[in-house]
Amino acid sequence: MILPKIISIVTPSFNQDKYLERTVHSVLSQSGDFYLDYIIMDGGSTDSSREIIKKFETIVLSGKKVANFEGLEFYLPAKNLGGIGCKGVSYRWFSERDNGQADAINKGWSISKGSILGWLNSDDIYLENAFETVLKSFAKPDVFFIYGGSFHITVDDLIIQQYPMESYDRGRLVDYCYISQPAVFMRKEIIDKVGLLNQNLMYCMDYEYWLRISATIPLTFVNKMLACTRIHGETKTSSKMKVLSEIVRMQKALIGKVSRYWLDSYVDFWLTKKIKIDPSFTFLRRVVYIFFFVLFDVRFNYGRFTLKRIFL
């Protein structure tokens, strides 16, 4: 039996009722020649998130059952969600405590049935017709991982700016993360080759995953806007110092060195935000730089003061 095209999307969520409805709607309203396997992993929310999730479940299950594949039932909802244009939707959700975002995504991917995977955080959204672009891209059998463009948006869905986009280059990806997480889709075989997300990371599990995948599998850039990342005070990416610290440690652990860009960013942010000194003070900046060279080398090279190994 030849299975139909199934796209599996996992949405990890915890107390995001302010944005969750827009997120779910952006997934269910995607159109194209595919079946949608949608999985919401709620971390035991105490706000109205579960009511929102149940509302969409009622809408989906009120429709006509159109297919049954891999033990999943697919429906075409009777109510208008802004135009459900795919061939059918399987809608599953779970609400239980987890060990963080990566754990929730990994659990969702582990039970997914699609040949194409993605994840969408509960405050982000897909753009209209994004999945049509995804299907066209994966029509080529040698394409395993794609990334497109995305916008940063406000709490009111207003565009702030475009996320930096670049054609794929492995060396440049080590230097700087130009891949926007919600604009990423991949074949499920990648999990068999490189495993799941690193559950020990809180802020840069996506970037670490891109680096791990790109070590053995070429990534494909699609010059289309696919998604939006919401910027607000509750986003993890707003905790810049913690983000930079985790990235620096992740790179040292994963590839044995830290790029100049990330170490520069870490030192400058530490100077300006932590001790509130202008990083243009060259002498002080050099002293701090040397301190962090030694610090990271000691932590990750077991006491060897070989500073040159930190750089690319």
C-alpha cells in the first residue's frame, strides 16, 4: 500500500492562551494535496489553553471522516476555519507535565505518522499556503531538510522585521544562526539518522539540531516566506544573556570551538548589560575577552589553556 502524503506538525504549549488560537488556526487552515497530522503537546496549562484546544477538536471531529491511515482518522471539518484546504485532518492533543519544550516536541514526533515533520511553538504562526511550498520542495527525492523565511511579529500580528535569510553554507551556519525555527521542515528519516532534539538545552535546542543535522545532511534553502515568530516579553529568546551563554557552551561541546560572532556577542552583552561598561573601552574588552577564553576552555577542555582552540 502506498501511503498518502502526510505532514505532521507538533505544537508544544504551556499557558499560552493569549496566542494559541491563532497558532492552531494557522496550522489547520493550510491548504494543499496532503493530509495533516496535528499534535498539540500541552504541558499541563492552568490558563484557558485546554479549552481552546478542545474547541478546535470539536470543530475537527464535527466534520466528515474522509480517511483512515496508520491508525489515524482524518476529518474534513464542517465549520469554516478560514478555509481548510487539505485532504483531511487528524487532531490529537495531550496535557501532562513534561521536562521542557524539547521533551514535548520529541514525544510528539515519536508518535507522528507523517513523512514530513515540523514544529510550531504556541505563540508562532504559519503563513497562508506555506505547506504548498513545502510539498513542492519535497517533491525532489534528494531534499531532506528545508528552511524558508519568516517574519518577527508583535503580539498584535504586526510585522517588526524579516528574520535574516541566507543560502545554505555549513561554515556560515556555525558562525551565525540564519535558520528560523518555524520555517523548518524535514523528512522523518532524519530522526533515524541524527536522533531527536537535545532535551538538556532550553534556549538553543533548534540551533544545535540544525548543526547536528548539517554535519551529515545538506540543508535546502527555499526563498519563500513560510512563518512568523512572535516577539514578546514572555518569549525565551528575550532572555538574551541566557541564550548567548547556552549557545557558547553548546558550540564548544558539539563542535569543539566557538565562533567569533557568538563569543563577541557574549562578551559585548556581558559588558553592557551585566557590568554596564562601554565595550568600546578596548583594554577592558581585551581583558574580559581573555577571561572568557580561559573560562570556556577550562570548562570544556578539562583544564587545558589552549585558547586558540576556541576559534574557528
